[in-house]
Amino acid sequence: MNRLALARELNGVATLPGVETAVHGVAAVCDPLGALYMPDAGILVVSDLHLEKGAAFARRGMMLPPYDTLATLTVLSAVITRYDPKLVVSLGDNFHDRVGSAHLPEAFRSLIAEMARGREWIWINGNHDPAGTVDLPGASVDEMHYGGLTFRHEPKGGLQKGEIAGHLHPAATVRRREKSVRRPCFATDGARLLMPAFGVMTGGLDLRHKAMKGLFDHNALIAHLLGRDRIYSVRFGNLVG
């Protein structure tokens, strides 16, 4: 079952099991749909929505199924309904290219406006969409600082304390019943956390890829993999690859 099917089946119910973690001492819940919720502050974090990716490819003459934006927003609506956050933070690459926000169809604009009603919304600028959003609720910023945490799109090099970032689309592989299974994941060593890509049409980069080098204390690193209907937490040393 993919995340879209799971979101539709649950329709925002509160019983979906997440996994509790902490980033630089701040309590958080890793949700199987790919969002991070911080209950003490009422903050919901998602990353790399890559909205309008199909439209971006179409503008370049490459035809992809045009359903990605609706599917991603459907999953996002499910987690917002479940947690009812005070603040939603989207960690960059909110749109797949620089013009995606400006060309967003009005129907999708209305969906986002409905989700944002009664709460704050922060769009972190990413490398795909550095100029921010157009005519959408909330504010576009390069970084956000709150409660000793820094929310940004691209992780800074080296070990960092209190950083929550996206960009790298972390994924990990485990072996189950003589078969390897690769899934998107939250990756954290307790000091920093990298978010999985939330967009339904996004790939993943293995935690052992050279781009991840130096970002974590591997002795403390845990991958929280997005399973069919729950999170599977696996220590870095037990991953395949």
C-alpha cells in the first residue's frame, strides 16, 4: 500500500502509529506518511513536496502522469487533519521548478488555502524554488529558527546540533525474509534529522551515499523507515549496503 492509499484509507484518524524521537532534546513524532510532528510546539514539518513536478516535465516536452500534485496534497491534508498543527513548515523544494508556484492551478491553490486556514505556514526556499511561493498563504524564508532548532532545506556539512533539513531524500535498505526492502526514511543521530521527501513522485538517496558522508554520528544514527502502515526503526549498522 502506498502513502496515498494509506492516507485515503485512514482519512486523518489519530490511530496511525508513529515513532517518538528527539532532535537536540526536542520531542518529535515520525509519522508513516512522511511528516514530523513536534507536539510541544504544535509544529508539523514536511519536506520536498516537489509540487507540479509532472507539469514541470511537461513544460520540457516530457510527458508524465499529471496527478502528482493532487496526490501529494491529499497525503498532506491527511497528516494536517490528524495533528491539527499550529504551524506547518515545508522544508524547501516545495515546487519542482521556479515557475511551478506561479502556474499552480486555482483548484490546488484552494486546497492549500483550506489546509492553512487557522494556522501559520512557513515555506522554506529550496534549490528548486529559491524565489519562494506566489499567492499562497504563509511566508517564504531561507531558514527558520525555533526552540534551539534550525529548519533549512540543505543540510550544512559536518555534524550539526539542532538541524532539521531535507534536500537529500534519505532512504535505507533492510533485509526481511531473505529479501531486500528499500524505503524512504527519517535519519537522525539525535543531534540532527534529515526528512524523507514527501512528494509522491520523488526518489531517494541511500544513507550510505557519499553525499551523506560526515553528516551523522554513525554510532547513534537510526533510520526510521516508512513502512506500509507503520515506521520501522533500524540502526545504521544493521542496514544493507
